[in-house]
Amino acid sequence: MSVTGATAGGAQEETRGEAQEGAARVAERLAGHQRRFDAVFAEYFDTLSQQPLPRGAFVPDALGLVRDMSLRGGKRLRVALLHEAARLVTPDPVAGLDEAAISIELLQTHLLIHDDIIDDSATRRGAPSVYYAYRDRFADDPWTALGLAVLAGDLAAFLSMRALLTAPLPAQLRQAMTAVQSEAGADTVMGQFLDLERDFGPVPDLDALDTVADYKSARYSLLAPLKLGLLAAGEDPTAHAGELARYARLVGVSGQMRDDHLDLFGDADLLGKPAGADLRSGRRSYAVCAVLAATSGAEKDLVESALAERGCTQETVAHVRGIAERLGVDEELRARTRQIAEQASEVAAGWRGRWRQEAVDFFAHLPLWGTRRTG
């Protein structure tokens, strides 16, 4: 896989100052949406805990773990995308956005819980994962711990659907929004299958990696919030299906590339975790595949051995990182990430004249803001 061919700028290239100002506005709006939604989400769980529950300890315990996972951390990017999509149509308050945001974030919780089971991850957002919380409570009964973690993830998924199905909206709109969310959930599960399959057989090419990023991340994190926000605001997203999907895929791919770049080349102190998790877990990420494509002989053997070892040392990670930096893989991957982000920005810039300028600017600047993330 080659990551060469990136350009320094796109057709809508901005000055450095304009780009920085745009990124600052995106960050400000993201922070505002996060602050407001965190209060809404906490209130949702307070209300949920007051509803009648089956007798016993397991159900309220699961709800507590789902609540804890849902409320700790996260930039709430999906929530911001939902609200900004509605703002493409109108600056006025739009009914149903809170319920849709709750649904989106509960689906995210479901996926994180199951992802941590698949990856055997001990921590998530600075605390024990739901799976490991159950493992601690049932140290002598690992199968029960596994079963309870799976059920907790399932509970979050069904609560996600219920949040939309019970929203105070016209029945036809509720049905349309639930259909979008259920399709996003199904696509993401298929993305999980693709993600696991990626690490078997031949080294995947860029198209295969892009498909994984699209299904596993972009469709539920970007495309679904866009559609839900437009639907709630009275706009039919099917009329713009192609460009919405293209925007979501491009932002999703560039975001995954940025994540993979940070995993190998990022600052461990800023990331809050040791570098090289993908390499140690045997994952053929964008960064790992780029290193494989750039190396040969003994250096390539070292990378392949580290992948196969599943749990290589930090010294091995540092050695692979040094090889990659010497070969310029880090800069090539950074350039390609920006190139794809610029393509996404150009798609959003094409919405000017159709939708509200302020919201269009948010979507045009969002991809390039993503390339500057340090964690």
C-alpha cells in the first residue's frame, strides 16, 4: 500500500490563518454541544433509574455500568454533527434532537462495550471497561462476566432504539429516524466483521482499509447524525444521499487515518496510553500497512513478526516507529490524511447556496480540524 500522491492543498485551499480560525470555531461549537448534551444525557439516566425494574441486582448494576460508560469522556462529535445538520436547514430549535442525540450516544456505548470484549481491552476512557468491571466482580466465573458484558452492550443498543421510538414526534418521522439509526447499527456490526477479517490473509490495500473505516465508523458516526438532523429539521436526506455519503466516508477515512497515525507516531502523554496499540494487537491499520509497504528485507520481517507476536514490547514498537520515520511514512500518512480531509471540505463547500452559510462553514472546516487532533 502506498500513501504517496498527496497534494499540499485542494481547490478550496485556505490560508493558514483562515484554517486556524475555522478550526477554532469548530472546537468552540463542539465544546458548546458537549456541555449542553452531557447535562441532557445525565438527566436521561436519572429518569431511567426511576422507572420500575425487575427484582434483583443484575439489571440495575448493568444500567449503572452503561450509565458510567456513557457519561465519562467523549467529545460528543456525533451530537454536534446532529445539531449542526439541523442548523443547515434552520437556526430555530428543532424537536427530537435531544432524543436522537441520546440514541446516537447509546449506540456508541453499545459499540464500545462490545469492542472492548472483542479486543480484550481492560480500560476505556480512563477507567475499567464494562467487560473488565464484570471480570473484577466475577473473578472466579469468567463466562458469567463475559455474558453480562455482552448483555450490557445489548441493553445499550435497545435503549438506543427506544429513545427514538418514544420521542415526542409524529409517527412517520419517528419511523424514518429509527430506520436510519437501525441501518447505521447494522452497517457498523458488518464493519466489525470487516475489521476482524482485515487482519487475516493478504495485507489489505487502501480500498479495503477505506471500506472498513466507512462501515465501522463513518456510517454511524457521521452519516447517521447528518441524516437524523436533516430529518428532524424537515429536510429529506435521500435527495442528497450521494454527497452526504461521500462526505461522511471521506471524513471517516481521514479521521481513522489520523487515529492510526497517532497510535504509532503520537505523543503517549497526550494520548493517555502507550504508543503502538495497533501493532501490539496485530491490527493492520493504515499506519501499520504503510510501514509494511515501505519496508523490505529484515525491516519488513521485524514488522511482520511484531504483528504476529500479539503483545510485542515497547522497545519493538519504538524500533518500528524509528524505521517508519526514517522512511518518511509518518509524513506521507499525514499528507494523505490532509488530502482526504480537503476533499471532504470541498464536498461540504458545495452546499453553499443550498443550506445556511454558518452551518455549511462548520462542516467545511470540520475535516481539517480533525487532522490537527493530538488525541
